[in-house]
Amino acid sequence: MTDPYDKADGGNAAKKERGSRIRSLRSPSDAIRPESVPPPPPTPPRERNGLVHLASNFLTFFVFASIAIAGGFYVLKNEFRAPGPLQSDKVIIVKGGSQAVTDTLAREGVIAQPTLFLLGLHLFGTSDEIKAGEYLFKQNASLRAVMDTLIAGKSVLHTLTIPEGLTSEQVVGRLMESDLLIGTIKEIPREGALLPETYKIPRGTPRQQLIDRMRADSKRVLAEVWARRSPDLPVKSPEELVTLASIVEKETGRADERPRVAGVFINRMQKRMRLQSDPTIVYGLVGGKGTLGRAIQRSEITKPTPYNTYVIDGLPPGPIANPGRAALEAVANPSRTKEVFFVADGTGGHVFSETLDQHNRNVGRWRQIEATRKSSDGADDVDRSAPPAAPAPGPSGWPGAGPARDNRSAVDGGVDGATGGGSPAERMARPRAFDASEGTKLDPLRNKTYDLNSTQTVPKLR
């Protein structure tokens, strides 16, 4: 058999290689082992896949970019939480877009890095969430704290106090004078429909919004009080309760006297006696204006008006002011007494009595106090040109058996004494009468020197 290697040009080389392999075998088993396959030749660089190369580069870039972004956020986070430059708490009004707000904060010294703050607003996606308003920024407030305050819209709340006993027209006048509020009021609310209270409001609150809130609060409180009323009250509806409460509100400013004054009026209604309340005279004369600005004249005591409880029986047709919660509760649950008279005692309160004789003695003591006070003041504002008033007999048959009022006038210049009872000679010497604190230094309508926005500066009516 002819060896194929002999026919090839490289036959000799193959023979030599085979012979060399045979000589290198150490045992018969090595002869049947396969020869090792040589490795494939290397791929030329130009034949590498271009997509793999691009993906590798992108992955490298992504890793480095992620590290850079994470580092940037870390630095930004630290800068945002670092203490700010503000040396003390400060209230600032901000408005406009993010750029205008940033400029205001930088100008007021709240932030020291406006560019970083603006960048942070955009990075956190909150640049459109900033709310205009009046804000309190704390000392050394960080950029993050400043941003959170603006986004939350936690504006500074101001205290606005509406005193009890004002008419709706007077309340509207007070709200129109306040520079904390904006806008107009559609119409003067119904008398007695507002709840006098201390309200917390942000600057820029619409006036109509506050009126609506006061009206809603009044309805809520009235419903609560009406549900807890005594079952034997002579008032038949929540509206009547508000009417009587408004009279009680104008008669006394002392919290401890309200239930007792309410009890007097309840007793008089149950006995079918006229209420004979001076504030109803005033309201019948001036309506929602609420104040005469002078003493009641004798001729006005018996002047017929729908509200004059010296002339009409029972309650007037509606409230004469806006009563507070305490006055409403006093009428709903009055003191259980037999008293049907009261007169100022000269100390800022009233003295109460059950009989006309007791009342006349109390009136006598009050007149002595008044005479002493007038002699020292040299003041007597009674309208002497008018004939002395002799109140017409009430349904009970007791002539002029009305309660005398008002504790505030007793100490502050509004002389109020017996409004009824006693002999004709005593009634001729009737002192002047004021509506509550009207015309005195405590008159909330006359005294413009105190700030209704602060409960600390509103005078206490005692």
C-alpha cells in the first residue's frame, strides 16, 4: 500500500513528525490518545462587534454620571439642611412666582444662596407649589425649612376679636376698617346672625369669607345651646332665644351675672310683666347703629317703637345685637330665682330683688351713690326739658315695675338707676340711663384707641 504522504510535497516533513511522535510515546495507551487541537487564530480588531463597544462605553458613562449625580444630590441635600443666615425669627410677606419669592427671601436675609435655593426648587419639583402669603421664618431656618414653609402654605394667623353686643352693622363696620382683610361684604347680615368671637385668620382673608364663617358658627352654637335648654322656658324658638340673649348681652358685661339677669327677664315673661329694658329703647330709636351717643331722654322712654319693651308686651320682633355664647347659654339655662328687679349697685354689678319694696330701697341707695358721684363730677345729662316719665302699668298691674340697669354705666360714667318703681316723686328724679357701656371709656364703638386684633388690648367690661 502506497503511503499517501509520499505523494505530497510535504510528505517527508509529515513522516518526520509522525516518527517523532512515535518515538515520544511512553506506553501503548499514549498511542490511542487524540492529538491536541490547535487554538483558533485571533480575530482581527476590525472584526469586533460595534454595538458591544457602544454599549460598553454607555455603561461606563452611566456609572460615572450616576456617581456624579448622587454626589451632587448629597452636596445639595447637605447645603439645603445647613443653618441659614437669619439671626432671629422674622415675618415676611411673599408673593409672585418662584423667582420673585427667591429675590424677596434673599433681600430680607432669610437665605444666603438664592441660586442654590432656586435650583433646589426645580430639582425637587416644587417651584410651582409655592403659595403666596405671610410667613414666619425661624431663626437660622435652613433652605429646606424655608421651602417646606412656602409649600405647606402655613401663613401667620392673626387674632381678630369681635366684641359681644355689637349690631351687625357695627360688625361690618369693624371688618371694613381692618387692614388684615380684603374685599367687600355683599350685604349687612340679619341682626343676631353673627357669633362674636376671637377669630384666627391669615392676612388677606376675604371679608365676606369671615362673615360667612361667623354666620355658620352662630348657627352651630345656637343649635348646641338650644338642644341643652331648660324645658320650661317661655321662649318658643331659637330665634326668640337669640332675641332675649341679645338683651341680656346689652344689660350686663359680667359673666357671673348673665344667668341671673336672664332669670329676671324669664321670670317677668312668665308673670306677663313687661321687660322694660333700656337697650331696647335705644335700638328702637337708632336701629343697627346701636348707639345714641347721649343719654336716653325721658320722652323717649314711652315713645312707641316696635322694640321699646317699656311699651310693647313680651319680646321685641328681633334681636337688638349679636349675643355671644355665654349670653345664649345664660338664657337657655337661667338662674332659678324669684327675682324680677335689678339695679346697679355702684360697684360694677347689680343688686337683685324679688319685691317692689326691696327694689325701691335698692333704688334709693343707688340714687344716693349717683348723687354723690354727680356732686363730684358736676355732671347731669338728664333732659330736664322733657316731662318726667311715668311708665305705663305693665300687664301685671305694677306701674313701671322694670329692672334697672347697667353695671358698666355704674362705674364708667353711664349713670343708670331705677327704670321703674317707686313713687311718682321718685320717678321724677329718675337719673339718666345709658345703653350698656354706651358713651363711656369702655364703649367699643366710641373708643378707637385699642386694637381689635389683639385680645390683650381689648378692654374688659367688668
